[in-house]
Amino acid sequence: MKKVIKKIGEYYLDIYYPTVIAEGTKLPILYVLDGDAFALTISEAVKLQTRNSKKTGVKPMVIVGIGYHNSSPFDREKRFIDFTPPKIHEDNPADIRFGMPKGGGIDSFINTLIQIHEVIKNDFSIDKKHVGIFGHSLGGLCVLELLLREKISFLTDFLAVSPSLWWDKNEYFNKISLYDKSRLCKKRVIISVGSDEGDMVELSKQAFKLVTSSNFIKSCEHYIIEDENHMSVVFTVISRYLRWFSATF
């Protein structure tokens, strides 16, 4: 995999792509939230497993890590802003997650994602039927929020790991319950959570149930990964997610 770095506003794109691209090839794109933390690992998994795609099930693709390039793999303040919708409920001091940053900037971040996609479309011949986005924790919440946003309709595959569905008193479930699910036509979703993640296990099950209640969605899968916690689960599911994404093209 080759790598180039681009910058759009305050965001850095770490772009990994196949070293050999046959003329006329249309490439699947996988956007990776928290790119500073995960994009390199995912790109290495793709590079090694595409050496024998028939055996591994992982096919060539472009990985686009979206990050901030600061001193930490996770920019806590920025990701709370970028990956979350505005809160509509009052915080409760008795809540175990009381004191989290206010967040609420996902709509601005969506505009940035649209700009990023325009840049990627200019650089690569894209397979428009296979444009995925991968996110963990708050990034996983963002992935599932984007599923409901028509403004970003170019996304076809939604890869959520341990989504933070507790945000704003589980408000996501109210949104998806009221959503016109016929608009989920042809979308593909995968959700995973570690068995050691407490209430996030049941929240992920509820999300899966609500997403699959649509007769229009193309596919949705859900996995509980035994003996994994909130961070370890990411590295356990990467290859599974890459196979799942590859199976769609």
C-alpha cells in the first residue's frame, strides 16, 4: 500500500491505496474515523491479506484515515464535537457518564466529509456502490448517525464498533424509531461490541433490532465478541469487518 497525506481544514487524511492499480479499475473506499489511531493498522491488515485474497476474503481497497495529527491518537475534545449530534436532554449528575464534553458538532463534520469525498473522487476512480465508513465508540455512534443522514447519501456501508449509543440518554433510538426506514434501501450495516462492555452490549442489540426492522435495508449483522473490552474489541474485529466489506464487491 502506498500512502499520501492531504489536509482539509483542520483535518488530515492519511490515504493508503494499492501499489498496482489496473487501468479502468474502480476502487472501493473505506473511510476510517479516528484515523490517527486506526488507519495504519487497518491498512496493514489490508496490505497483508490482499496478498492472497482468495484465501483471506479481503480485497484491494483505498483506506482514508480522517484525523487531526496531534500528539495523541485520540483528540478527546475534537472527537466529542465531530462525532455527536446536539444534546436535547439535560445532563443528570447521577448519570455514570455525567461530565462528558458537550459535543454536538456532527452536522459541521458531515459537511467536511462531503468535501473529503469530493477530494477522493478527484484522486481515484471510485466504485460508487462500495463506499464505507468505519468508526469506534463515539466514532461508532457517528457511523450509525450517518446512516440516517440523507445529505451524505454516497455512503453504502456502515461499520460500527462499540457505538456510544448512550449519548444524550439513548436519543438515537428515538430517531431511528421515527425514521422512514424505506430510505435505508441498499444500505449495509455491521455492528459489534465486546462482551465486557457493560450496558453497551444491550444498546448494540437494540440498535441492531431497530435497523433490521426495515424491510428495505440490504444487510445488517451484529456480533458480541466474547472476552473483549471497549478497546481490545477493535483489533479483534478488523479482519472480520474487512472480509464483510470485501464480500459486498
